[in-house]
Amino acid sequence: MFKRGMAMLLGAFMLSACGASDIEVIQLDYIENQWNLESYTKEGEIFKIHEVREVLEACEGERVTELKGEITTYQTVIAGRAGVSSVDPYSMKIVTYLEGDERYVVCREDYTNQLMAEAIDEFPDFVNTSEGISVPRLPNLHQTSSSSKDKLMKTDELNIDEIDIIPFRDTLLEIEPALFGEIELELDGKATRHPLAQFGPTGIEMPLRQIAIGLDRKTSQPYILFALNERFVFQPLQFEELEDPASREQKAFDKLSVDTIVETGELKEGEAIPIYTFHYMRDGEPVTETMTVRFVEGTLLKEGEEPDSMYEEWMPSQEDGPRVVSHRKPFDGNELAYPDFIEISTEESEQFMEVLKEAEPVSRKGEPADYRYLTLMDGWKGQEFEISYKQRSKKIDIYLTDPLREQTFKLSSKGAEVFLDIFPEYEKS
């Protein structure tokens, strides 16, 4: 009886050991405390959303490239995750739930205006379908009131530093937003460097937008004036095909005057509509040129297509691949301050992830390290570990504990060497 009991106990131990060795060390998932999710009422009031997984998993199914039917938008959720440091990019996913012939979810990721969409069977429980916003597919141009034009002439937002812009009063027009797409500008057949306006599905009532033309009285440089809620921003009139790509091309328009010639109404897809005529002097000769607007409906990304950054000219591109960060304090989505964190390169992160895969589950820990926490991040997902160590005569044992599973793993001798090469700070702990 004793021998039989010992055999059963030994067998159970062997099965337990086999099962333990099959535990996967890396199990990336959504770390909820790193993400802040906010939504808005139809009137723009902010409230919190707690369903991190449902929002971040949106648009991961089979993509659709057309939103069919008359569209009603219900709700937009903005999911944001701060970078570990001030130089680390802010991760963002904007998810809108809407309905036409089918129910759809539309997503925009990080800094891009390219969207992806998926047809879904039902909305998540947090989506409020009692109130929706019907959004036209085409934008409209409207004339503005005299009071709006008077307000434009009195605004102090057009005088910043060395720039002193005089608006042309009667060029003020209103744009009624569309569902998805952008409005392009051309002067004498030359496209401007940036679109006039960009639209995307949203669950918030979007205000009318206003446009006008202004002139810097010091340089005679024309400016495009653009307003949301009658608060104006401006950008110089520059063109896509620069004569000198290295320059900012601050071209003067001598003695410029502008007439408004638009026939207000709906902007047809792809049709160039004249809105202004520019009159100015060039090389002593009078010149008249026509500015047109064109609405281009947006396209949804197909399977396998990746979005392009809308700020690639000035925002450094981020390397694809996992990131590993070691830090003294827990990372809960708030930016960490140097020297409380250690960042490593993408190549080093990939190297560490490989040795981490070979770590073995153990039932003990070591002494807590100075940089006690280790966070893995890959896309929207991540994983957190607590680091401890044990100093031996000729080596250091490295332990990583996954607090969610209450499971500790020990790096192999080779893995510990690689870890200490990447994070030499731990040899000083």
C-alpha cells in the first residue's frame, strides 16, 4: 500500500512538472490600467468607458471597404496610452460605432486620417443607440451672415508674433461637414500643400467650419483662414509642387484682392467648384487666377494595408516590433520621469524577448531589484513583470514574476547573461 501510494504521488509530481514546463512565459494582453478611455455625449460632454478589450479589439476582424446605406453615427470612444517618457509616442485609437444597411465600427489608429472598418453583428453594451447623428455623405458650402463677417474682421487671433493678417471680409464661407473625406484646394490648377478640411465619422455633433482668405500686410503673403466654432487658425498659401522643395516658398502676391464667386450648395464628389478669383500684380502685369475646391470621398483601408502617418514630415518614424522598459515605479499610463526608467532599443528588446521565452517556471523569488518592474509592449498589448535576483559567487540569478498569474520564471544562465548585458544597471543593484 505504501509503495502504491508513493508511486501515485511520484506520478502526480511528474505530471505537474511536465505541465509547468509547458507554461508560456510571454502572454501579451491589454493592460487596462495603462489605457484611458473617454467617450462623449452628442453634445460633447465627456464620460469614461471601462471596456478596454472591446474597444482595442475593434476593427481586427474582416475589413469592409464601403459603408452602405444612410449612415447614423452613435458614439465615438478615444483610447489613449501615454508613452513611458516624454520622447515616447502617445498611442491612440479612435473607434466610432455607426449604422447604415449594417452595423459598423470604424477605427483610426495613432496619427493618421486613414480609416479601417468592420461590419459587426451587434454593438457593445456601452453604445447608446437612443440618439444618433445623421451625417450627409457630401459637404455643403454656405454664405455667412454679416455679423460673422464683422466678427472675422475684429478677431485678434490673426496677429501673432511677426504675422499680421488682414482678412478679406467677403471671402468668409461656411462648410457643413460630410461623413468621410477631404476638401482639396487649387489655385490656377495648382493644388495646395495641405487639404482645406478633413472629415471622419464621429458620434459628436460637429460645428460648421468657416474658411476665408487673408493677407499678411508686411509680406503680402496670402493665408488660408480656417475656423471651428469661430476660432481661427491660419496657414500660408503653399503648393504641393514647390518650385524649391527645400524652401518654405513665402511667395508674395503684390496688390492682392479677392472676389468670392462660389455658387453655394452641395459639393459633388470629385467636381472642382470655383470659389474665389485672385487679382494681383506679377512682374508689373495684372494677373487673375481662380481658386477651386474639390471634395474627395475617403477610402477605407483594405485587408493588409497599413495606415500612413499624417505627420511623417516632422514626426520621427517609430520602429516596428516589441519594446521593453525597466522602471522603478509602476507604469500605470502616466509618463515616467528619468532616471526612474531604462529604455532599450527595438533590437535589444527582441533579443530579450527571445531569452525570456526560454525561462523556466519556479516556485521561488529572489531579492527585489532597484528597477523592480519590467514592462513589455507590442502594439496595443503588453505584459508586466516584477524583477528579483539572487547573487551567487560568480553569477546572478534573474527572476521575473507575472503578478496576474502569480507565477515566477527564472532566466537560464545564458539568458541572465544576455539580460545583464542589456541592463547592466542590475549588476549594480
